[in-house]
Amino acid sequence: MNTIDVIYLVEVERRKDEIAQAQKYRLCRQLPKRPSPIREMVQRSLARLGDLLVAWGSQLQARFATESGTSLGTISENSLSACH
């Protein structure tokens, strides 16, 4: 067997492996996606935590806005003069 024949046989085997991998990938994609119960629990927990953090942040903004006498989203003249 010469070098060209060996290279050809190696390439044929490599191509067979690629075809088998592609077939396996296609079969795996056809399976229905079922989220695991743990993943669902984690996602629900993170969503709830996010809701709680947003509510807490809103409460903090409202409290500190009323304590400082400014409304949310406005910049007082004093804070502008402090920047210069």
C-alpha cells in the first residue's frame, strides 16, 4: 500500500465518523425537549427573586426620594452645582 492509499482510507474513515456524528446530532434534535424539574425550580426561584429585588428597589427609591425632597428622575440645582 502506498501513501496515497493510506491517506485515502484515513479520509474515508474520517468522513464516515462525521456522517455518524451528524446523524446522531439530527436524532438528538428530534427528541422532545423536556426541562428537568430542578431547572424549572431554579428558573422559578430566580424569577421570584428578581421580582422581590425590583419591588425592594422601588421601595428604596420611593423612600429616599421623599426623604431628600426630590422626585424620582429629577436632578436638583444643588446636585448640578456640585458637579462644576
